[in-house]
Amino acid sequence: MVVRAWQALVDLIRIRRERSRARDRLAAMTERELLDLGMTRSEIAYELHKPRRRR
């Protein structure tokens, strides 16, 4: 039981770090790169400023 709880915590931390790195990469992209992905700078800003529990 303790092992499962520990693994769940480790997984949660890993997922949060991955998402944080993805947001950082999106924020660092140029306008051209964002257009290639079909996104705009305002969509990225909206996503970055949402409360954590809604992400």
C-alpha cells in the first residue's frame, strides 16, 4: 500500500514536470513555429495562465 502511494506521488511529480517543460517549450516558440502547429500566441498565453487545477 505504501509502495503504491509512493509510486502515485512519483508519477504525479513526473507528469507535472513534463507538462511544465512542454509549456516552457511552447512559450519559447516563434510565431512561425506556432503557426505550423496551428496555435497562436494568445492561445499559449491563455493556457499558461489557467489555474493549475484546470490544466
